[in-house]
Amino acid sequence: MKHLLGIADLSRNEIETLLATAEEMHDVQSRPIKKLPALRGRTVVNLFFEDSTRTRSSFELAAKWLSADAINVSAKGSSVSKGESMRDTLMTLDAMGVDAIVMRHAGSGSVAQAAGWVRASMINAGDGMHEHPTQALLDAHAIRRHLRSIGQSDDLAGRRVAITGDLLHSRVVRSNVLLLGKLGASVVMVAPPTLLPPGAETWGVDVTSDFDSVLPDVDVAMMLRVQRERMSGGFFPSEREYIDGYGLTARRLASMKPGACIAHPGPLNRGLEISSPAADAASSIILDQVSSGVAVRMSVLYHLLAGDAGA
Ligand code: CP
């Protein structure tokens, strides 16, 4: 594997290998291991044209904990703000001899395009409304760990996952639908008609706008953020209507079956797509997703950069 551009490119075996290696990146107390020599001498650049807290910092930690050197470049403060093109920016960083470029950009397909310009491995950290592959990998990793923690098999085959929220603007939903399908889980996409991606009914999953009818039966309620920053035409329905129909409120939390968990990639809009009682519930795996993110990104960097050991 040279690049990680999307879940669409990965086989089930490659996904299983990445997840298995991520498990090995945890210590006996289930925290990511903080120093391994595997990538000594390698250099990873985080190139973010959009804001990030979790993805950027966890890729930086993952690189450092594998003994690689890591630097962060953001559009603000770089020569991008002077008008330098994306291609010239990428070729400039590549000319410094870096081994991997972790890139987030608002353009769908931008990371795949960049992969054609550089010698380094490209890793998609979120490209527009297309994919966010490491998010889907870390989500699966965290769900599996939750299942084991309650004494159940961690096999996702046959599990039911509801992905609810602003699916129109989400790259996370696309990567998760692909990954969960490859691992045999069944997915229902839940959103108001105005926040469904065009052609959602062709994605091979169930689609509904009735959250209450599906929630009691799911193993995972994955709540996605309302992305106001991508809504130039305003937010429809209203916030009140959205909460009434799609928010994971305390009332809806009580309707979930025992053992079911709550996931959210973050950042959260507390009080909108998810209430504080749900976000902070014992069944919430939101912070486990964050720690899973470091282990999964260590696995991805290892497989891309550690030579013949790659998946
Ligand atoms: N989930 C996620 O991608 O979070 P950040 O935007 O903070 O990286």
C-alpha cells in the first residue's frame, strides 16, 4: 500500500490488517504505546487546509510515538496565503524528501489528485465531502473494543449501525458506509430529506427520516455533526425541528437497547445533534474513538512507511 486515499480502495483483508496492527499499538492498559522505533528516520508532514483538532494532533502523536519526525503546515501561516498553488506547495514539501504527507482539504478528490504530483505517500485526512478513511477505521476499532468490553464478540458482521445527522455534507458517512459494509455490518442512514446526499438510496444501505423507528434496534448510534459552515443557504429544518426529529436526546438515549453504544467523530454540537446526557453516558465511546485514533493512525503510518512490513 503506497497511499491511503479512501476506504473504497481497501479490501476487507487490508482493513482487517490495519485494525489488527492498531490493536498491537495499545499497551496492557489499553493506551496507545508511546514509543516504538519502527519509523526512525522517516518524516511525516501534516498539511491541513481546513481546521482540525483530533486528526492533526493524533497523526502528529502517531508519527512521534513511532519515532518519525513530524511537522505541521497549515494554510494560514504558509505561502498558500500568498497565493501559492496546491500543486506547488505539495511539490515543495516533497522536494524536502518527506516520506508521507497527511492532507486535509475542502476539495473532494484533492488528496488523490495530489498523489499524482509527489513521490511521498499521501494520506487522506478528509477531502471535502468525499472520504475520511482514518475516521472510519478508528470508529470500527473503537466499536470493536466496546463490544469486547461488554463481553461480546467484536465481529461487526450482522451488527446494526444507525448513522444519523447532516449526511449531505459528511465525508465520515461515506467512509463508514463503505467500511462497515466491507466488515458485514448493516447500516441505516438517518437524516431529514434536506440533509441526505443525492442518490443515497443507491448506496446499498437503508435510508430513513424516522430516527425513533430504528434507534431501539441498533448496536451503534453514530451521530454526525451538523456542519453549519458548509450551509451557505441556511439550515433547514430549524434547529428546534432538527433536535425533535434527529437529536440524540435523553428521551431517545433511554430507548436504546442494553449494550448499544453511542459514537460521534467530533467536534460535537452539544444540544443539537447530541445532548450532554448522551455524549457523557456510560455507553458513549466518544473519547475511546479519540484514543483509538492515535492507535489507528500509528497502524496506517506503520503500514505505509515501514517498508516490506506494509499491508
Ligand atoms: N473527527 C475529526 O476529523 O475531528 P477534527 O476535525 O478535530 O480533526
